[in-house]
Amino acid sequence: MGFEHLANALTLTNLALALFGVVAGTIIGSIPGLSATMAVAVLVPITFSMAPASALILLGAIYTGAIYGGAYSAILLNTPGTPSAIGTTFDGYPMAKRGDGDLAVAIACYASVFGGMIGALALLLLAPPLSSVALAFGPVEYLWLSIFGLSLIASLSTGNVLKGLAGGALGMLLSCVGVAEISADIRLTFGVSTMIGGIEVVGALIGLYCIPVLIDLVATPERHLKVEQGVRAVRFREAALIAWRSRLNLLRSSVIGTVIGILPGAGGSVAGLVAYSEAKRTARPDQKFGDGEPDGIMATESANNATVGGGFIPTLVLGIPGTPPDAVILGALLVQGVRTGPTLFDGGGSIVYTFIFGLFIATILMLPTGLLIGRYAYKTIVTIPKTILVPAVGFMTIIGTFAIRNSISDVIIMILLGSVGWVLSRFGFAASPIVLGLILGPIAEQGFVQAWIIGDATGNLAGMFFGRPISLAIIAFTILSLVYPIIQGRRAKRILATQANSND
């Protein structure tokens, strides 16, 4: 972990690869449908002729850039470019609609860089000890973790918790379509062979978020986003001051993202929502989350970028991919003959530490490139006429959905789900609980079935589900996340009632 590894990361070749990776990842991640996993997978072949450390730096830079890039479409189009940017839509799009989209983009950039630095620092200093945390999670922990994530998005639904829970249940029902996770039974296909592959998550995300926006764009005569006094540059100084005032939120959210990133399969979508929920729970009375609160963007973006460094901990130390992009990167390393595991830091320490310093450099480069790309992205979206914007976004949604599995059926499902989502939104149902239920459904199902089999075999079903310390802690947080909004709502009603009586 000496200066020679930092010097290796600072070579002209590695700096160029880091810059290229960040730019490419940011652009790809900003396009709905082209996720971080796809960004990494598409560019993996060009790394086969590189040195292992250089290949890792490029792939890590693409990954971190793509996670940040998802914030652009989340803020400007209310469509998460990647699943981890779901929480960014809650406050990012309302900020853009009131004319502060440039500020929201800059805030997302600062938060992403800060979270990425914290995740990379954890990877540098705490990889071996933190990797043991991942080993403590069994099937039942993943079951409760998925239910915890679902309860968070339900409680974060604006308006009605019951509607949020219903949306989450609908998402989990949709996740059951196709082949079962454990038994391989074919379910809910209604005899349609194309449904055997199930509903693709990214395609569903595009449909539920993007199609309603496109319908509203066509149905309303006014501009997509509010523009005041012409188009301004990205307000990076103002964003920097806001980020500094909310440094505790940034630090807390980054730590949450790092820890959740260590857990294989959890990913940035869960991390962003947990961090958002915690930021909302500790908010000041004058902060209105869901109406364009900058702290909501900072919580989500710092957490999901921190999962990049956190996810590399089990990937490199245990050979267990923390997220789908980590799995792609792990495969690229195996092709190059690099064997991950506990001995990697001894036998391949030079590769690992060069990569970690390269990840730091890529995260730092994300600041100027992110602000620059964000400036032009914002100007383009707010000034482009609807007659061009709607066909362009519609074309990207179709191409992005089709490219995932090269299936026209996915495009049809995407359009149908988007139409259903638009109808449901008229009745107060948000898209986020449905998408999260779809994401967490397979994790919950697999965890439940495996835990049931183990508990039944050992004759201790109750102990399996309710007798493990980590499970009990997650259950407690789940109950708190469901009960707290109700208590908070009743408290707010009592305060309003008291104020009304005092005014009479």
C-alpha cells in the first residue's frame, strides 16, 4: 500500500483509462435502459489485452461513472437511468420542475464524488475485516433485508402508506412471473411462452417511470421543465455550499451505502432508499422531502456511489460479487488469470492497491467531467422542443429495453407496464414501490424458500426466521420504518390542531 502503487495508478495510460471510463460510464448510465451492468459488460472485451490493474481501473471507472450518470435522467426526466437512482427522482425531478434542475445536477455530482471517495476509502482500509460481515448473512437475513427495503419504499410513498404497500405487493407479484427461483416451476405465464423469462427489471423500470412522463409531455401544452431568465450554467458554487451544510447527511449516507454495498445482492437501489429514509427521519421541521429537498438527492447519490467501493470488498476478498457489475468485472479478472479470494491481497497486492488508488482517481475525475456533462445535459433538456424531446426519449426507451435481452416482447411489456403505471398514478399509486417490489421479490423468494428448507430440515423453523440476531435487528428496523411515518403524521396533525385552537 505504498507510494509505488499510487505512482502506478498515476501513469499517463491509467489516467487516460480512468478519464475515458468515467465519461463513457456517465453517458451510458444517463440513458434509460443502458444500466451500469450493461456499461461494464459492453466495454469488457477491450480490457482483455490490458494489464490486470489497468483493466480494473477502466472497469471501475465505467462502473462509478454509470452509477452517477443515472442521476441525469432521474432529475431531468423523472426516469432513473439506473435502478440505484430511484430515490433521486423523489426530490430531483421536483427541483427540476421548479427551475432548479441545474442545481440538482450539481448537488448529485458532489454527493456522488463524496460517496465514491468514502466507498473507495473503506475498500482501501477495511476490506479484509468488513468482508466477514457479508459471510454473516444467510438466506433468512436476505429475506428480512428485502422486506426491510420494501417497507422503506412503502413508507416513503407520498400520500398513502397503504397504497405504497399495495404497489410493493404488486411489484413482488410481477417478480413471480416466469421460472421460480428455487423449484424452477413455471408460474403466471398464462400459456404465453415469451413470459417464461419473466419481466425484465430494467425494462419494467423504464416503462413505469418513462412512459407516464412521455404521456404527460404529449398531453400538456406547457414546457417540460421551468426555465427562468434563460438557461444558466450549472450552479456548482451554490451546490458546494449546500453540500457543506449537509456534510453529516453525506457522511451518514455514504457509510450506509458502503455497508450495504458489502452485502452481495443488495446493491445501490436498497442503499439509496435506506439512506433517503434515514435522511428523512432525521430531517429538520422546515425540510419537505418529496417536494424538492436537496438533502434527498445527496442521501441517495452519496449512498449508491458508496456501494461501488463497498461492493468490491466481497468481490475481491471473497470472490463473491456484491452487485451485477461486480460479477461482470469478476469474470473479466478470471479471464485474465487473476484469482480473487483471501490470498489476493498477498499474491496480487500490487494489482489490488493500484486499482484502489485508480478508483480514487476516477472518482475525483468524476467531479469536473460530471459537472461539465451535466451542464450540457441540462441545457439540452430544458431548451429542446417537445416535438424533438418526446420522439428522442421514446426511441431511447425502446432501444434500451430491446438491447437488454434482444427481445421485442420486453418492449411490449415495457409499454404495457408504462400504460398501467400511468393509470395507477392517476389514482395516487407511485411507481417506486412497484419497481422495488419487482427488484426485491426474487431476493425475498429465494431467501424464504432456502430458509424454510433449512429450518424444516433442522426442525427449528421459528428459530431460523426469528432467532438470529441480525434478523431480529432487521425486523426491528422494518417495524420502525413502517410505524414511524404513522407516528410522525399523527404528531403533525396534533400540532396543526393545537395551532388552530390557539388561533381561535
